Amino acid sequence: MAGLSERMVALGSARSEIREAFAFAQARAAEVGPENVDDFSIGNPSVPAPESVGQTITRLVAEMDPVQLHGYTPAQGDPGVRQALADELNARYGTAYDKDCFYLTVGAAAALCCALSAMGCPGDEFITFAPYFPEYKVFVESAGGRLVAVPSNIEDFQIDFAALDAALNPSTKAVIINSPNNPTGVVYSEATIRRLGQVLAEKSKEYGHTIYLISDEPYREIVYGAEPLPWVPSYYANTLVCYSYSKSLSLPGQRIGYVLVPRTVEDFDLAYAAIAGAGRALGYVCAPNLFQQVAARCAGQTADISIYHRNRDLLLDSLREMGYTCAQPDGAFYLFPRALEPDARAFCLRARKYDLILVPGDSFGCPGHVRISYCVPTEQIQRALPKFKKLAEEYGL
């Protein structure tokens, strides 16, 4: 193969099911008009960034020295930016983080890759809970580890602790969680997080080495329930947090995020050094400076999440009335209903007859379900509901 990596050729040649569905929707829209295609494939926020983001960019460009604004920062990010992010979390959660707990990255994907590469050694296993974001497998294997997917409770997609106990073993290096979850929209309860922390503490002691918890949190601010989202490091000391402003501030194309390493993590100095080393090895140094500055000044703000809440209620209530079965999503902007036949891919292909673009749950590790991304204009959902109804009627609902 001309000296090329077979694995990388395979990764580059095989488009993810999410991207395949998105590409199909774009091609179909070019044929019949975008107003006739209802694309629920990709988690690309339709709600604009808050006005403060544009105002901040304008002010930064006008007031900051352009050499400084567009120049390099230290590899781990501008010190003032990192301290501002620490201050915002400290005010929100009553913590005591400082700038040296943060490593700024090109979005949550880079944050995850840094965290996984920092701790991944040959033979290590990383546990996550199905359904899960498909790229976890790529990231883990690229770090030299093996992803172990543990099925969740199918009714509510909370952690199945009996299944987790069966999967944990001395080779387990870390557990990856994602709450609010992509693709289900489910939020882990405080009881779930507390119990998970207890289990990992007990197993770390039993095995004689730390089992880390990696909390992947790009949807942290997009929650609809009355109960506050549990701050995971408060329940388990050896937690690394991977975050992105892509969803909260509607800035997916600007790729800005971070890894947070709390000082409660065992051998903190070494752990942070490993994150920095991974960033160096992967080339994830000096995240985009302009959006470092924007993040520092807009941290804690959000786009208009009420639109997603309205979309969820409209779509979830309507689908349930039609006979679809779906777990309650209390965050993010996804539904994960059961397909109306065992083969979710076949179901999604049938939906395309109506120019209704969905993503099968197979690549998320949960066959028999489909992901519906409702971060779309509300008018699109209203237009698509009759299509969902016709599709259900084909199955006798």
C-alpha cells in the first residue's frame, strides 16, 4: 500500500454514519430543494451564538494589539484565559481551580485525545456506556487502548452497574462518561454519579492502581430538568473533564475547548504533564488565540437554549403520540427512539423515501434505535411531523 498506514487509509475511506447521512441530505437538497429535505442527522447548532460573542470579537479586534491577538500563546493556552475559566467554574461550583489545572484545546475532540493519549498504555482498557459517540473507539485505539462498551439500562439509559462490575478488571485504565449524552439526550442523575464514584474508588483500591474517570461535557449547559447537573469531580477525585464551547456558545466551527485536571487527581503534576505531553505529541498546542480570548470573556453564557427545549417538547410529545418509544432526554439536543423494526439501518433507509434523514443507532453501539438531532429550526420539525406520521403508519401504528 505504498508504505501508507492501512489503518489510517481505512479511517479516511470509511465515512461515519452521521457524516454519510449528512452528505446524503446535502446531495438530496441540491436535487429537490432544501425546503423539501428534513435533515436530522448532525449536531450542528441552529441557534446563533449570543450577541455578546460578536460584540466581544469586535471589541478584541479593535482594542487588542493585533500582534498579540493573532500571535502564539503558550502551548497550554494564555495564562489569563486559563485563570478566567478557573474563576468561572469556581464561582459556579464552589471549587478552587487555578490556571495550571487547564489545558486549552481545539474543541472537545482534541481534549479527549489528549486525555486518552496521556494515560493510554498498551493493553489498557477504557470503558464507556452504550450508546456512545462513535469516535470514542477511534480516539481510544489511536491512544493504544481498547474500548469496552458496556450496555446501559435500555429503558432510561442510566448506567447498568451489574454490567459495569462485570466489565471492570485490572486492565481498566479509565471510564468515559458523557452527560448530557450524545445520542440519547439522557442526563445522569446525582445518584448515578455518586454510585459510579464509589465503585471506581473501590475498584482502584482493589486493583492497586487509579481508575480515572473522563467526563466528556460538551453539552453541560444544555439541560432542561429542574435538578442541577452534578459536577462530576465533586463525586470522584480522579476525574478529568473534557469540555467544548461548540454547543453552549454555538461555536462548533471555531473549535475551542479544554481539559481540566483538578488538583485532586492522584500525582497531579505528573498527570498534567502527561496532558501537556500528549498535546505536544499530537500537535494540539496553542489553541486559536482569538477564541481563547472570547471563551474567557463569555464563559458561563449560553445561546438561547429555550429553543432547543421547545423543539424537544414538540418532537418528543408528537412522536410518542404517534406510537414511537423514546427515553426521556433532559439535555443535549438529541432523541434516541426505538426504530419501528429491528434493523435500524433499514428503518432509516425507509425514512429517506419521505426525505426524512435519520441516523441508525448501530454505530453508537445500540442497534434498534435511531438518533434524531433536533438542533434545527422549529419550523423544520413542524414540517417533518407528517412525514414521521406516515412512516409510523407504514408499520401499522
